[in-house]
Amino acid sequence: MLDQLGLAEQLAQQCFACRQTVNYDRNGKEVPGRGWSFMEEMKDTKWDFALVLRQKYQEDIFRQALRRHGIQLDAPYTLTSFELIDAVALGGFRILATIEHRDTKAKSVVKCRYLVGADGGKSFVRRAMKIPFDGSSTEDKWVRIDGVVETDMPKPRSYAAIESPTHGNVLWADPNEVLGLVMKEAATFSSGLGIYYEPDTCLTFSQSSGLSSIQAGQRAPDVPLQKPATFEATRLQTETPNHATFYIVVFAGEVAQTKPSLTAFTKAISGAKWLFDSKLPVQWLSVLAGPGGPSTFETLEGMPFGRVFYDEDHSAHNRYDIDLKKGTVFVFRPDGWVGTLVEMDESAVGKLKKYFSRFLVGLESLHKAKL
Ligand SMILES: Cc1cc2nc3c(=O)[nH]c(=O)nc-3n(C[C@H](O)[C@H](O)[C@H](O)COP(=O)(O)OP(=O)(O)OC[C@H]3O[C@@H](n4cnc5c(N)ncnc54)[C@H](O)[C@@H]3O)c2cc1C
């Protein structure tokens, strides 16, 4: 997600990229498969490591990025109270929030439309709004040490866990072996790559089956691609940044074999001018199976959809489990998750319209279409 938001590169410049883990049992003996070992199972991403960087440096990077977008973050302020003005309609400035500067204790009142409670486990907003807390609390006390440590521990540049003689590894509790396995199985969840959305009626829903092993609601896997003409290497994630834009990605298969369906698709789509309106938050990408040639136009015998990339060794089509003789059209949501996927044929236009008309209004009339 940070990569698609254009933040990962800067973090990578400053971080310690940790790829190794180590676990010591209560006797100081190294034991594999426990503790953080599941982190070594983070696959299917270029970012297959723990990016270690002190929080204050990360915050600097995020603040600079916010500033570039004209957003100023005021800190350190504490929200101490707020008032809801019922007379103001939803969407209006109906919240009066009182904030206090941590050092000067100066108070100010901010008028706002929405109050987003992103204030942690002991959230003031949650308690003030009487929102119930799902989950359990612990009486355990935690100690966090942030400093430069001198150590003679072997493998000091690894992500290390040391089990206590009396409590084992308190982060995961006993029995360590079983939990090591559980964490390993949950590795895709812990890394975020395996998190998926259930189908809904608006943004994430299936319209076809048997086209791909990647379904609506799953994260679109990152795959290597080749640029036309220069044949430089790139990645699908790099070419689909999160600019609040949806991407229609046409995995065209082997063009020599998919020509009839690609032609049917092209013909049907050319009648739906709204799909190419530059004012809409929709962009097109075509991924052709096989290495790039001198001219995409010649390969396709026509103009391509949006920007074209080549899947030189078929690894992209294989990862998505797409039939090279059929191709498939994906819609990626701005956050990089799959919104829907449809056949690459004349039926696609109706299905794409069905998808986008759930949240875009005025589709048939270009100058009126909006989110
Ligand atoms: C020691 C430790 C190690 C961890 N290690 C990992 C790990 O390796 N991997 C992992 O995935 N997770 C880890 N976690 C968990 C992870 O840090 C949290 O789940 C995550 O930070 C929660 O994010 P959040 O945005 O909900 O809240 P937080 O990160 O807690 O952010 C809440 C923010 O709101 C601010 N705030 C609170 N009250 C107010 C108020 N009234 N007004 C204004 N601001 C307020 C706080 O100052 C804070 O800046 C760890 C947690 C701890 C404590």
C-alpha cells in the first residue's frame, strides 16, 4: 500500500531491510520455526522483508508527503472534548472539537464535518461515542526500549525473539511450537497481502467465474512487466499507483490466439465512450503475453487500450492463472484490491458499466459523470 502511495521508496532509502529472524529458547539455544520466523514466509511481493525505521523518521516522510499535497499536520494536540450539533445536517460542519496543545496547554475549537477516531487502543473517541470494544484487554505491562544496544548476541542484525525462562515468548505465549506454526500460516495476513474483502453490492463483486484464481476482493498480486520500446523492467504495482484512480487491466493473453475475442471486446468497448473520459477516475492498461516487439500497434493491428506492457515470460498471466488463449479483464480499485473481473469479449462492456454505475453517476452523459 505504501508503495502504491509513493511512500515506500523514501522509507527504503533510510531503512534497515531485515530478512533474517532468530529465536532463542529459555536456555539460550537457537530454535528455528518460532518467534518471528513467519516473517521469512512473506512471499509474492518485492517488499518481502521487515522495513525497520524509527517512527520519528517515518513520520517525517509522511509529513513531507502530506505537505506536498497541501495538508498540514498539527501536533502535538490532544482532543479533549467534542460537541455534536444535531441541528446541522449530516455532511455539514456539525462537530465542534476542542483540542489542547500538549506543551502550552492552549485550547482551540475546531469546526469539522467528520471526526475520525484513529487514536489507538484506548481511543478517547470510541469511549466518548460509546462504541463497544470488541476483543480482550490484558493486565500485562509492556516495556519498550528504543536505543542503541551493545550486544554480544549472535546474529545481532536479525529480527530476534528471546524466550523468558518463566513465561516463554510472552508475545505469542506457550506452546511456542504450535504458535510458530499458526503465525507461519497467518503470514500472508500479517504481511497484509492475504487480507481480503467479502463481496459487497458496490465496490467488490464477482461477475464471472473460472477466469482467474484471483477473485474480486483479493489483493491484485504484484507481477513483473516489460515496458514497450525500451524493454525496461517494471512492476504492475509501480504502474498502478494509488492516485484515487481505478485501473481497467486487460490481460490480453497471447494476441495471436486471442485475436477474435480481443476484436469483439474492442468493438463493443469502442461504443462506450464514457469509459475513456479523462475526467473519470479510470485508467486503462494492457498486458500482452510474450516479449515486446518493435510496435504494439502492429502486434495488435490497432490501437492498444491505455498504456501497454509485456508479460515477457508469461509469469504475470501465470500468477493470475489466466488462460493465454482467452485473456481476462480486471478492474483494480485505487487501493490495489480487485474490484471485479470479466471475460475479454463483447459481454465486458455491460459488466464494466454495471460495476462503475454502482458509484459513478451520469455515465452515459460524459460531461455529467462524476463520483
Ligand atoms: C511494543 C509494541 C510493539 C508492536 N509491534 C508490532 C509489530 O511488530 N507489528 C505490528 O503489526 N504491530 C505491532 N504493534 C501493534 C501496532 O503498533 C498497533 O496495532 C498499531 O500501532 C495501532 O495503530 P493505530 O493507528 O490504531 O493506533 P496508534 O498507533 O496507537 O496511534 C494512535 C495515535 O493517537 C494519538 N492519540 C491518542 N489519544 C488521543 C487524543 N485524545 N487526541 C489526539 N491524539 C490522540 C496517540 O498519541 C497516537 O499517536 C506493536 C505494539 C506495541 C505496543
